Amino acid sequence: MRFLGGNMAVIKTKYEQTKMYDTPVCAEVNSVQDIFSVEAIEESGIFTLPGGKYSKTYMLSDINFAGVTDEEQKSIIVSFSKVLKGIPCRFSYSIANEHVDEKSFHEKVLYKKRGDADDRLRDSYNQVIREKLSDAKQGLYQTIYLTLTISADGVKDAKATFMSIEGAIRSAFIGLGLNGMQGSSMKSLSIDERMQLIYNFMHTGLESGYRFSFQKAVSMGQDFINILSPAAIEFDNESFVLNGSYGKVMYIEDYPKALESDIITSLSKINCTSYVTVNNELLDISGFKQEISRKYMAVGMKIEGEKQRNRNNNDYLADASQKLLNEKEKLDQFMKELDSLDDHYFNTTILVLFLADSKEELVQIEDKLKNIASLKSLTLKSCFAMQKEALNSALIYGIQEFKRVVNLSSSCLAMFMPFKTQELNDENGVYYGINQLSQNAIFADKKKLKNHNGMILGQSGSGKSVFSKSEMISVYLNNPTDQILIVDPQSEYGPVVMRMHGTVICFDSKKEFYLNPMDVDFDGVDYAGLREIISEKADFILTLISSLLKRDMEAEEQGVVDRVIDKVYSANYSMRKRLNGETENASEYEVPEFMKEEITEVSLSEDLSKEEQVRAYSPTLQDVYQGLLDEGTDLADHLAAAMEIFVNGSLNLFNHRTNVDLSNRLIAFDIAGLKDNLRITSMLIMMETLRGKIKVNAKVGRWTHLYIDEFHELLAVDQVANFILKLWKEIRKMSGILNGITQNMSDLLNDENAGKLSAILSNTEYFALLSQSSVDKKKLMEFLPSISPAMFNFVDNAESGTGLLKMGSVTVPFDMRMSKESEIYEIVNTDGGGYGV
């Protein structure tokens, strides 16, 4: 029998097969196109790889890992190990620091110009953002990718397989969240997104605004390999040169006995284009057991061999070397664990790919990485003579052309945690500085929350006022149709509002700024809508008179007021309809007879806009007062007498028709000059005016942002607090966002406010927490259990302008300090303090 040893295929075990390199499409590189090992691409985002393999890439959102307690980290690690156990195929996860060209950077981050008078301020704000990100990581975005690789009988089979496994994996990643914290969302990359990422990397150093389009490439008959190919690439043993940039791929050779959970995130901290990739090949457990058994038998044979040598040397008492005995004991223990523990095992290779502008910088980055690795008891080594293969293995192809494997259980693999901190990067969101953990920009949009309302809390000197003003300006600049309303108890916001060409309304009789709390817009209101308006206005008048009487209204008194309000507004409704030539029967509801009475013919003396009609023809407090007198009862006369000082007396500030412009996009209501005997009434009337304005805005699809400073002061007044609580619950349905601003939780959590605060917090998803005292921090931890206790370290007597931002289930530590030289700082820092740097 003849054996053709040179050509005979070597039979490999299942375990040995997992250590085999993937075969590249081109063994030798003769052109830039030859570096790619992708055979075909598919519109669903699937890559066809050599050997009947198919891959698909997903983007994972980050979760809060670095900012939680040790116990919470342990829970996340256990959960992550379960996620890894549930992935039934080859997979890799990568932390990518991807460079974005300046144009894309501007499109993604900076405030868009609107072609209006505020563009100059947008330029100023964009300068603040540029400077802040320049100090951190301008143009670099850190993203986590997961790539799954399967074997399948064609693309159709691959699609079906990916669909069958995606749901369970996606659900497992979402389950990583703890105590109400958000888990990791898994988003499939489209073919355009996946190709764009590879194109951007391969064209590093080249100015290109190219956007890949699968449909366009197909229609034009373009070859995707030609599209991806760089202008030039050259490999040597230790590194490569890509379009004039220098790159290198290294791998972890030696691992520590005790793993730390921040190894991957530490290696990804370098400020350059980089990929830290963890490639994993799932081991067949039966084949793995066979491999361990084979090693156990081999060690046993070595031990017997050493014993035999000792006996041959007449040393009958000597045993084998302690090293071999220890190895046999460990293998024996490991085999028992394999039989008893329900765990999965992987052959894992960890690669670090990085780029630099020069060879010198490449050496510097390599030294930094080696220092980081040394601190973690790791050894990094160059992928010698295999830079091309290592490059393909580090990018998001799903290829493993380079392997230097280590056997890891799912629990050990979970220690190579890709997650660090949650990010807030809402499109068209408001700028909130940078994330202190990741150095990425924070952009958040309250409109995307289920409950839009928010609280801004910070002790004196924390930068609370500057933070609030900065947010208001951002909202103003970034939402050109929205209206911002501010309740200003201490005349603090006037300078900012005037600088932004807004309106300041002072509740002071000397100023002669008047607001009619009875104003109502009947445009488009049918009889059913009228009944709703009457009900709301009756509630307001009842609250107003109750505050004047300094007691709750009796049921009989409520009936009188309700009847008078019904008559006043019904008559006004009928008159306004006639003024505009509208019929009263344009409703499915029957109009009451008293509204059909003969009314003296009236006509508009001039063409008035809807807003002018509201001011000119709405009822006033005088009409309510007169209506009570017309009742002709002692009870009605008593109620009229309570109102008289606000109608005919010295406090008749609100018995005038509105003479201020409420259409300005930015309005501050300054109540600092109110007399004590007018304060509660003024607050109630102001809140009614604000509520009316919010409703009018909602009617035309306009968002309203209401800020109430010194929030605890308004909550301390029962009648005002009840009004705020009602508005806090219903404003979401009116496209409104209500924001309370105050110093201390202690102010809010007194015995009188405890119940009110509970109702408020249950309808609040946005919290900006600046520096807090130890007492207030403890109270916040009780009221916000979904924020990890470790995260509260960022507000424990924090530096001015820094703190925590909670948006829904996402919590990030922010740093919103800005240069004292910026125009925005000059605008918001009206008190001489602030947090400029």
C-alpha cells in the first residue's frame, strides 16, 4: 500500500478546527483589491465570506457599567456571561474609535443654521461645542459593534438563520439593565451603513464626502471591492501604511491570572482611530472535553515517563516533577467542572488595531498601549508578518484570518466588558457638555421622553442658574418655532431674555404691564369645547376667590360662581360668534336657548387679528364681579365683596385687558416686585395665563417650554401648588415641557410638600443634578433609586457646572463648563459667578 504523505489531508479534531485560520480570498496581495476577503454583499447587510460563511453586523448601545457600584458590576458581568452563552455561533465584538471628517462632524454635532437673525448666536454656541470637544475627542466617536458569523447553504438560508437568532440575542442585551437602568439596544446595520464604515476606514487620510448607496452601485454596475479599495496600502512585518497613515495590529499574548473588567475599555481610551476586537469561536463541548482528556492522558504519560526514568536511576521513591503533578490536578479539576457546570467555552483572540499620522506617533501610541496592558498584567505583541490577516480580523467583516487563541469560559469572557457608560446623543438635541466618563458630547431631546417634564437641582454656587440659562438658549436656538416661558421670582432672567430680543413682563402696577386672566380664544371652538373652557375657568375663579377668602369654598358658594362663569362665557361666546359672522348651530350639540337671545347687532370696528380679538373682547374680572352682583343674593354679594379690591380697589392690576405681546418666542414673567398682599393672586393669575398660552400653542402644533425658578416657593402656596400639580400632569398632552428649578431637595421635601413632590416625581423623567450637599444627596438617592449610588459621587459637592443628567432610563455625568471668553458665557453669566474655565 502506498501513502501520498505530502498530499494527504490531516484529520483534525473538532477543537483543532476552531484554531484554524480562515482562508483569504487572495493568498498573495498584488493590488489593493486583494486585501479584501468578502466575496459578495447583500442588501440586508449580509456579507458572503469564503468557505460558505456569512456575517452580519449590529451596533450596540453602551450601558452604564463604569459608574455603578461593585455589586452592580458583578450583576452586569453575570448577565453579560449569560448573553454570551446564548450566542449560538461565531461572534466578535469591537469597540471602535472612528474618525469622522469635519463636514460629517458639523452635520452630526453642531447646531444647524436657520438663515435667521439668530445664526450669529448659533455660531457662538457651536464655538463652545467645538472647543469642548477639542479638549476631549473632537471628530472621534466610540461605538460598540457585534458581528455574527454563521455557516449556511446560500444567502437565503443565511437570512433565515440570522432572523431566527437575532430576537433572542437582542432581548438578552436589553436585559443587561439593572434597577430600571437601560440595557443595551442592538440595531442591525444596513448594507449602506456597514459599507460606509469600512469605506471610511479604508479612506483614512483622504478628503472624501462619498456616501455609499447599494441601490446606486447596483444600478451603475459598480464593483463593491473597487469602491472600498484604498488609494494605497502596503504591509510589512510589523505595521502597514494606508493612504499615508501608519497602522498596526497587535494581539494579547499573555493574560493575567485574575481578570479585571475594564481591560477592553482601557485599551480603547487611546485618542486615535482604533478597533479593539474580541474574536470568539464557540467550542463544541464534546470536542473540548475530548481535547482536555487528551491533554490529561498526555500529562499522565509524562508523569509515568518521569517515574520510569527515576526507577531506572534506582530512585524508587521519587515522584514526577511537581509542575506535572499540578498540571494533572488542574486538568482533573477542570474536567469535573466541565461535567458539573453548565457553561460555554470559546477560543478567543483579542486584537488591537490603531492608526497614526506618522511613524513616530505610531510608536508613541504603541508604547501607551503597552503601558496600559502592563498595568493590567497583559502582554501585547505585534501580529508579526500577518498584518493584512490581522487587519481583516480586527474590522467588522466576521473574518478570523489571524488567531492566537486562549480558552475562555463565558464567565471569563464576560470580564472583557465592552460597555462603559451610557451615552446621550439624540438627533437635534440640546447640548449638555461632555460625558465625563467617555468624553463624548451629550445631546438630549426631552420631547422624546414619555413624560417631558424635568427638575434642575443644585445647591448655591453649583452653576444651576448658568446651566438653566444655557439650556434655555439652546432650546431657543435649536427649536425655532417653540416658545420658552420663564417664571422669574428674583428678576434673574431679564438680562438674558432682553439680550435674546425676548419680552419681560413685570407684575408691578408701576410698570403698567397688564394680563387679563379671563382671556380666551374661541376660534374653532364648538359648544362642547365651550363647556370645557367654562369648566376650566370656573375652577380658576373658585381657586382665586378661595385664596382671597383664605379658606376653601363651600358647596353653595361654588354653585353660585359656577353659574356666573357659565353665563359670562356663554354670552361672550355667542357675541364673538356673531362678530365674526359665524352661525351658532355648527355643532352636533344643541345650543342653549339663553345663548340664542336677541343681541344688539354689533360689528368689528376694524379688521382685528385673532390675537387682537382675544384681547379686545374677552371677559374681565369686572364681568365676573358684575355677574355676582346681578345674582341679587346675600351669598353672591359676599363673594363680590371679596373680589372688589381686585376689581375696583388698589389691587386692580389684573382687571385690565392684556396689553403685552404674548407671541414673542421668549418671555419672562418677573414677579419679584409683587406686593405681599398681591403675591398669591398674582401667582394664580400668572399660572392661568401660562396655561392658556400653552393650550393656544398646542392648538397650532407649537411646543412650549415652561421654566419655573425657585420652584419650592410656588409649591409652598397650596392654591398655586395644586394648580402646578394639575398642569404638571396634563402639560404633556398639550405639547408642553414643564421644568422646575430649585436649590435643595430639603426645600422640596418638607412635611407640607412631601405628597406634592411624590406626584411630581412620578411624572418626571428629566433630572439635571448639579452639586448637592451630603444631606440632599442622600434624599435624592431615596427618590431616584434607578440611579446607581456610585453615580451620585458625581454630584457630591461637585465642581460648578458639572453633575448628573438623567433622561428617562439613561443617566450620564456631564461637564458643561465653558470658556469665559465665549459670547454664550457672557450672556448666561449675568451674576458675575458661573463656571467659566
